[in-house]
Amino acid sequence: MLGFITWTWNPELFEFGALSVRWYGLMWAVGLMLGYWVESKIYDREKMPEGTMDKLFLVMVFATIFGARFGHCYYYEWDYFSEHLSEIPFVWKGGLSSHGGAFGILLALFFFSKFVIHKSYLWTLDRIVLAVAICGACIRLGNLFNHEIYGDPTSMPWAFSFMLHPMSDVTGFSEPSHPTQIYEIIYCLVTFSVLMFLYWKTKAAQRTGLLFSVFLLGIFFTRYLVEFIKRPQEAFEEGLLLNMGQRLSIPFVLVASAIILYHLFMWGKARSENKVKSVLAMGAYVAVMAVLSLLPLQNRKQQMLENSSVKRTEVPDMGEPVEMDVKQVPDFLERTVFVSAEGNKIHFQGGYLFIQDKRVAGPVVPVASGASKGFYLSADGLYPGSVYRYLLRVYPNDNSILLNLKDLRGNYSSVAGNGKR
């Protein structure tokens, strides 16, 4: 039996001069096009006025990108972006949040429903979710091509070992891990298929909000469950019982549950003989959701207790780090070229880290976490920032640094060793 899959897919589709086209961007475009096609069929069936679909497409594109970008900046890296507001629109540097995209879509569609098509808000949501589900599958495929947002180590035969630096000449692979991108692709496609069946083959669309609630459960409740085996995207999530993705998913699940319980209640109210069945169905729904939500949560608590008792590997002790002002560190780095024990040339230019003349991260961001005082180099999308951060520590005499690849769970593996001037 195959032990695991070594994933070496190149994130770049092709280069044309200074222009680099990546699979991730292509998957976004494919997802938007598929969503446009699906929604066009729906709007044709609903006999909407000509040109309505084009307006909806523009609204969806801008709302998704703006919401996804702002959501990432606000929920995951606000400490940095609150002081660098001008960098929020820099989508090409990486960092998009699916929850932020969802909030952006919800807000934009409220105004679209009210002022453009003059339909109820839920009418619009019931129909747009089919397009969003298929687009979500494409985006997660882009994450797979990017070697990012994957899961915990596993011994399952379908585990993937991802490249740590897919956009550089620096080699290195992750431990065999859950390919959670594929899991999310599957639940997006299943949700899309269920919604297509309900819309085209049943009268579900006549029950206001029902399709929307099915979508919310299929996407966000499943996302809540998958997050239990996914590595944290940011350092602050390491010690959380529920990570940011799960916390942002819970409101969507609650809204979906409220809509479903309402429809079960109305079904029982419409026919007196169904009242008992309706109450039983509502109770069964709440019980199942509670069990599915709390069982993995209990397992997470147990894992956290076990992890707290394990002594983690620390970086080699080279003495106390040099106390430098935040402004001094970039100056020190800019005027120094380092060569690691492995022979990799490391330098900094414009605040960015280059290894073998390939930019892999930036800019330098100060951090103080227990004994590991130093400077993190924040991710900009050129390597799997959802899993790793470079840890930089400056040592005495201004003549050496220690560069390590720091797993957010506390384990270290050398990426550059000791660099000397």
C-alpha cells in the first residue's frame, strides 16, 4: 500500500516575461466562470430581465475579492495591517479568507436584492448559493496547487507531503499530512450536487431560505468539522479550543439551523396531524447537531491536554538575543549577506527575505512569544504561510543570525542554520 503522496505540483502555470500566471489565480477565474454559467441558467428559468446576470456577476466578483481580502487582514493579521492600511488592497501578496468573502457577498447581495432586482433577500441567496458552492471547489483546488492550508500529520495512505517552499529553490517537504484541500473540494461538490437536485428536481426553491440553509450546513458545518484536523493558519490560533475558521463558521451554522427548525415548525403547524412528527424532527435535528459538534470538541480538549505535557524541541541555545530597536533590525539585515551551513545565500532587500535570489517571505514583523524573542517574517503568499513562519533571531556581535522554519505547534526544523556575515 502507498505510504503517502509527495505533491510536487508547480504553483506557476507559466511565465511570460515579468508576468507570472499561477494555478491559484486560474482556479479563481474558472470558479467565477462556472458560477456565472450556473447562475445564468437559473436566472433564465426565473425569467429575469436581460442584463441582470451581468450586473450580478460584477457585484459578486468585487464583493468576493474585497470581502475575502479584508476578512483575512482583519481576522488573521490585523496587528500588522492596522498599521499598514495601504497594503490591504494588495491582493497579489496573498491572504484571502473564505469567511470574509462570504460576509462580502452577503452584504453586497442585500443591496443588489433591494435596489436592482427588487426581490426578497432570501430569494437571491437561495439561488446564488449554487454558484458559490462550485466556485468554492475551484478555489480549494487552487490551494492544493499552492501547497497551502493543509492538515495535521497522518499515517493515512492518501496523505500528502507538500513542498514547504514551492516558489523558491529551497527544498523541503512537510510531514505526510491530511490533504484537507481535497476534503473541502469534495464537500463543496457534494453540496453543489444536492443544491442542483433540490432546485431543478424539487419544489425546495419555493420554501424561502431552505436552499440557503442547506448550503450553509454543507459548507460551514463541514468546514467546522474539517478544521479539527487542519493546521492553524496563524500563530495566535495554536492554543485555541476553536480556531478562527471554526469561530467564524458557527454563526452561519446557527442561521442555517434556525431556518431549518422554522420550516419544520411550519410543516407541523400546517397540518395538525404532523405536529408531533414536527417536534420529534426538530428534537432529532438539535440532538444530531449537538453530538456532531461536541464530540470532536471533546477530542480537541484531550489533545490540548496531551500536547501541554510534551516537551517541545527548542532552537539551539546561542545565548541571549541582541536587544535591537524595531527600526534597527531591517537596517542590520539590509547591509548583510548571509551564507548558511548548507550553502544557501540569504539576504534581505526592501524588507523581504531572499534565499538563493528567490523572494520567499516578508516583511519583517517583531514578535515576542515567551522565550522565543525575535522577529517573524510574515507570509505574503509565496510559501505556505498557513502552516509555517520563518523565525529570525539576531545574536551578539551583530555577526550571526539563526533562521529556522517554525511549525506553529512548536517544533523546529532548520532551513538555513547559522548565517555568518
